[in-house]
Amino acid sequence: MASTMFSLASVTPSASISLQDNLKPKLKLGTSSQRAFPRKDFMKAKSNGRTTMAIAVNVSRFEGITMAPPDPILGVSEAFKADTNELKLNLGVGAYRTEDLQPYVLNVVKKAENLILERGENKEYLPIEGLAVFNKVTAELLFGKDNPVLQQQRVATIQGLSGTGSLRIAAALIERYFPGSKILISSPTWGNHKNIFNDARVPWSEYRYYDPKTVGLDFAGMIEDIKAAPEGSFILLHGCAHNPTGIDPTPEQWEKIGDVIQEKNHIPFFDVAYQGFASGSLDEDASSVRMFAARGMELLVAQSYSKNLGLYGERIGAINVLCSSADAATRVKSQLKRLARPMYSNPPIHGAKIVANVVGTPELFSEWKEEMEMMAGRIKSVRQKLYDSLSAKDKSGKDWSFILKQIGMFSFTGLNKAQSENMADKWHVYMTKDGRISLAGLSAAKCEYLSDAIIDSYYNVS
């Protein structure tokens, strides 16, 4: 271990006194200085005929590790917590809030947890692939219960650590079995996508998605970039409620995207984080995935139950790989398990049992769909109210209808970094610096205040 030497004889008198003062607290009554300072921490040296004593100070072997930058989204929450203004709004974190802006635990989740307690179920380890019944109902929820791909056993599904962990397992599969293959991600995309593929050593590039001129989809640019990608690339697609823009392709555009991916022999990779939470319909929000599956395409799908069941802290999700044959699916599943084993051994059981109870019990499943419609409906209502307020307050004639064309919990406001900072500094409205706001954190009562903040920032800050 590296060490630094301080000679007591070589320092100035004042420095020597200061150093001695610093050492004094380490001396305890009834002990000798030799006990307080182990011999290995000292060494003797001769200087100009005098004997001096030097202290060896160990330097950490972790000195070369630099401070990591703060997470951009979690940093928003920290800034919000530190703000004492009563008007403050946290529109950064993607978690559902009630009209009173409080966290919400679904009633159906409480009932599912009670079932677990009533049955006296244990806490034993799950298999590497997770809870079998969870995997079954999860795949059925995604593809549709009667989908031929399930009846033909062509889907390999394992439980993952929510959407992030499921994406990471898939990234490891790509890195190991498709070495050198590139994955294309939308510009912009969820901030963690790049981190996941960087850490898995999967090369990535971006395809155009957001058009700042229209605050809409750059469909022509998207198609052009997917066409230009090397044949056999992975194309990361947001199944519904694109994060961060809230801009989704139309059904006709999805068909065209599928055409180009098939022409180029690409592999679609869906991130489905909001099924049922975007439109309020489980089937509608899974339509893009099901359309690609119906074309006979092999594909990957990462799922999350954080939003639609409010199981944020349970870290519950799945990775699905649709293969061309049952034999291929069996082999793929074996390798997914092999990748998961050294990462986390096996997934958590509690959230998996909640999902299995909710999706697998007809009464609870019906109640869940009603609660999802309620949550999606509240977000739609504040989206409409925000649009109405902006349109009424802005006398310039600017068209704010892009807000209504977006879907899900997020809205891309079109505000730049400086304008987003003004939202926080002047109006105490906290959001990500790319102009994204989470409508799940907005109440009807706060819509007019938010409109004032947006209009001021848009017109008075460049």
C-alpha cells in the first residue's frame, strides 16, 4: 500500500504544534503513546545528526476513483425536497400520484397481498427463471392469451428485476450471442437505455424520432435511419407511451416500421413499461408488439409492472424472446437463466406473487383494469386541462395541441435547458432539463399555475 511520510522535524513550529494537537485525542489515559500509535506507523530517520520521527499515512487504493455525476432524474427529486416553497411541483419522476399528489397503492394490490398472507405462503428461493405462474400470465398479458406463439411454445420468458433488469439481461444476451451487433435507440430515449447498453458493451447509435419543429414524430427521419442501419441490427422500440416524448407512431406508421425492419432483417426489441397505463387498455397498449408477432418476426420484449400495478419498489418485470421455433425458445431460455444466475441468482418473490394473483384471478383482474382506467383517465384529464389553460392564457396564437397528441404519463413541452431551469428557479416546478414533465405528478388544481410557468419560461427565457 502506498504511503506518505510526514517528518515532525521538518515542519515549522506552528505546524508541528498543530500536528501534535491533532494527535492528542488519539492518546488515551492509562495508555502509552506506543499503544496509541502502533510502531508500524512510525519510522526513525537521521537528519543533520538529529533523530526525527515520521508518520506513515496510508493512501487509499481507491484514490483513482472519481466522483460519479448525479443521476439527472433522481437529482430533480433531491432539489424538490430541498425547496421549501409551498407552490413547488415535482414533475420529474415517473410515478403516479393522486389528485392530492400523494403516492397511490392500488386496492387490487392490497387484496393480492392479503391473499398471500391468508395462504401462509413461504419466502423460499424462486428458480432462476422466476415464478412459473408469473411468467405464464405475463406472457399471456403481453401477447394475448390465445396467441398462437404461446400455444406453439415459441416464447422464452424469465422474470427480471423490473424493466431495467430485464433490459440488462437482454443486453447481455446480445453481447454474448450477437457479438458486434449494434442496437439503434430513439433520439431522445429513456435516460437509462444508454447506460444499460454501455455497461453491457453493446454498441449503439441513435435513430431520429423527435421533431422539435412540430413537437411531434420525425417519421421520415426514423425510417431513413432504420434503413441505413447495418443489416441484422437490433432496433429498440417503445411499445407505447414513448419516454420521454409521449409521442407514439400511428397504427399505419407501425406497419411501415415493421416493413422496413423485415426488409433489413433487423431484430425488433420492445421496451413495454406502460401496458394498460397509457391508454387504459391492456390490449391497445400491446398492439404494436402483437402486430410484429403476427408478421412472424422474432423479437425481444422487456416488461415492467412498476407503473401499471404501482409496484415501483418491488422491481418486478420480465424479458420475453419470441423465437421461430419451440426448440429455439428452449435454448434461449436456458441461456437467459445462465446470464441471470451470476447477476442476481434468482428474482424476488413478493411482487411476482402479487402479479400472479392479480392477473390470474378473474375478479382481481377485472378490478385491476378498472383501476388502470382510473389512473390513465386522471392523467388524460390533467393533460386536457393543461392544454385548455395554455390555450386560454397564451394570446400569441401558438398551437399547443401537441400536448393532446401525446400519450401516457409524460409530455414533451418543447422547453430547452435554460427554460427548464427557469421553471425550477423562478416557479419551483422541477422537471428534467430536456423539457419533459410527468403529468402523473400534476393535479387539476395546479394546471393554471403550471401554464403560467410554461408561458413565462417559453417567451421570456431564450
